[in-house]
Amino acid sequence: MKERRKQERKNLVAYTQVFDLYGGNLLGYLGDLTASGAMIISEKPMKPDLEMTLAIELPELPKIRAVRMSLASRVAWCQQDLSPQYFNIGFEFRDVTDEQKKLIESIIENYQFRRDIPIYPTKGIPPK
């Protein structure tokens, strides 16, 4: 399948619950996030092209009082996780507002898993 993603996924370190807004069911936990979609880790598979409104419980964010963000979404794909009891479900967001984009950017900025390699000084050689 040809890769159509335009934004790099940002893996998160926050334990963020995601619900079906109108069904009230816990769908799973936010695995990664971009301004145009998310991957949820779930115990149940979902059929592609299913439309739903996600309710994402927001982690604590500086200068933001909101505790939940609702986004109209479509299931883009679903595949079994490396751990066979879980499924990774890709959601495409619909009509993201500027305010929602700012919330998403704040989540990414504050909770993305950083893979920066620290620069350790080597013995006898001063750091650059």
C-alpha cells in the first residue's frame, strides 16, 4: 500500500484514553498523533470507513483548561498489534478547527516520545 501520510507520526508517552463520544465506550489509548489523524491501541478491532466522533481525554497541558477534545473521524485502517490481544487502529480526522489544531500541537509538544541521543563527553576528549 502506498504511503499517503503527509505528516510524521508522533508517538506519545501520555496514557490518554479515547472514547466513542456518542456510544460512550472506551475505544482504547492514544498511540500516536498528528494534526490530521491518530492511532489508537485497542482490545477490539474496527472496520475501516466507519465514521464516528472521538472524545480524546486531554493530558495536563500548560495554559490549557480543556479536559476533552471531540473530533469527527473515520477509521482509515485496522491491524493486529505485535501483542496479539491488541489492535492498532488508524483514524483520519475530519474538519479539524484551528483551536483543535492548537490542542493537538500542544499534546505533541508536551508528550511526544523523544528519541534524541544525548551527547555524552568521552573520557579525555572535551565535548564539541
